[in-house]
Amino acid sequence: MEQPLRQFVVKIHSRCNLACDYCYVYEMADQRWRSRPIRMSAEVFERTAFRIGEHVRTHALPSVDVVLHGGEPLLAGISAVRDFVTSVRVATGGVAQFSLQTNGLLLSTGVLEVLAELGVRVGVSIDGTAADHDRHRVHRSGAGSHAAVARALETLAQSRFRPIYGGLLCTIDLASDPVATYEALIAFAPPVIDFLLPHGNWTSPPPGVGSYADWLIAVFDRWYRAPAPETSVRMFSEIVNVLLGGRSAVEGIGSSPTLMVVVETDGAIEGPDQLASTFHGAAVTGLHVSHASFDEAAKLLVPDVLPLPCHDCEVRAVCGGGLPAHRYRADAGFGHRTVYCADMFRLIQHVRQRLHADIAAVTRKP
């Protein structure tokens, strides 16, 4: 392993109280969630905390990120969240930073007060307008969830909870209006918005592949030309950062390696769980927190290297080949360019042209 892991995604609950139709965990190729424990046990909590602490000490890390995930992590109960956060803090000597990714349905004032006390940042999944959100993010009854999520976000956006407001996560739907989607999200005053491309690959292509650049360019232009900064859009900010000579901290942008691992509810140590969209068992390492260190697991992860077809591409340093999950083809593994290659090329070129034009305009001024 050339570099230590920096992010640990811990699945403290493996089920969800929504039935989103695009979910890569429940609706795609890997169905191993069916045989996993619903909730992470106290024993696995403690072993996971120990292993994170072990990794921190081995590499003298000044900080690591621990993401509480699922399923829906708050289904584990706020007491379980408190216990796990406390255990990891003790095991790491206090260097762990915590976040929680939730669908928002269980974000009551009481829960937010505990998360604020613990210093756990909260990211919420919401897909734009009420109509667009409720087309996909539904209860098992088929009823939409937007109204409940909006109420939770109104509470999270209050000044007392602002320090733990991590941001919003939105999966792109080509059927939605891009600018209306962006404006619906900024109405909740998020510090950051993450737009996610739907998971797909060369064997199972995402719907409408080739049209995502148009959608993203419309949002970029609206965001970039705003009279005053409204929020950070992570994908755009990182593309700009790399174009200006910096390094990306986001998976799927730039050439920085992916330094993260997943711990499932049964204690299995695995690779990024979006690999579940490729084939059954794609993220498996065969290791468990009870008997293996994270150093051992890192050696078995899918290597995040630039695919050979990308080496001659003029935007390779910015795109980085995209997510490994989006490079997969059943007969040849993960060595392809991303299935979103054409989309990312057009988006990056558009951003580059905007930057060049603005820089040129500034340098021409007397």
C-alpha cells in the first residue's frame, strides 16, 4: 500500500426506510445485503473502532474521516450512533472526524441535538423539486418522501445546527429540469451540493448516457454566473481546482487515489460500495475486522489507476478516468474509460473555456 486509508465508510444499519428505484445497494447486481445482519453488533462496533485506531497509530495520521452509512444509519438508533462515535474517538485519540449520510426521515430536533453534541456532520439525500424527488425516493407504499425531508432540512438549516450541516446529495435525473433542480436545492441553504451520476457501466449503461453533459453544463452556468456565491457544487469546484493546478479530494475527479474502505454490518471489509452496481461480489476482499487490518484490506482493493485508453486524452488529469464502477465491462473488468467519458469530456472542456475566457478578460484590463 503506497498511502494509508483516509476514509472509513461504516454501515451501521443495512436496511432502509425508503425504496428508491435507483439504489445501487438494493436494486442492482450485488444482492448480498439480503444475508447481512440488519444492524451492526456491539462487538463489530468495537472491532471496527479498534481497527481504525490501529490504522491511525500505524501511520501516525493527523486525521481520518469516518462516515456513518447504511441503508439508513439512523435506523440503528441515536444511542448506537453515540456509542460508536465515542468508541472511535477513544480508539483514534480524538483525530477522527465524523459525518452521517441520511435520507432525512429520522432527523428530528432531538436527534440533531445529539449529533451536534457529538460533532457529527449531516449530509442529506434529496433530488431537487418535490415532483422530481418523489418520482424516485419513495416509501414502500409508493408515497413520496419530499415533504418529510424538507421539514428536516428546515430544522438542519437553523443557525444552531449550521455547524453540522454537511450538505445535500442529489442523483441526476435527465427528466428533471437542471436549473430548477439546482434552485430547489439551494432553497435549503446547503454549504455543499453533490450531484451524482447514476451508477452504470459498459455492460449495464445508465439511462440517457451522452446527455448528462448538457444537464450539468446548464447547472454549471447557473452556479458559476450567480451574482454572489450561493453554495459550493463539489463536482464543479473540484474540476475548477484541478484545472487551476490543484489536486482533487473527490473520488472520480482528478488523479488522486481513492483512499477509502467500507465496513459492512457483519464486519466484512470491502471496497467502495458503488461497485455493487457492477457484479455480485465486486467489492469483496474476503477480510473481516475480527482478523484483518485495514492495511491488509487496502492491498486487495480494485486499483484506482488511469485506464490505458485514457492515457492520450487531453482532459485525463481532470477526469482521472472516472469512478472504477463506471469503467466496468463484463468481459474485460475495470480497465475501460468511464461510460460517462463523452459527458465528462464535454463538461470539462466547457468549464475550461469559461475559466480561460474570464482569466483572459481579467488580464486584458489595464
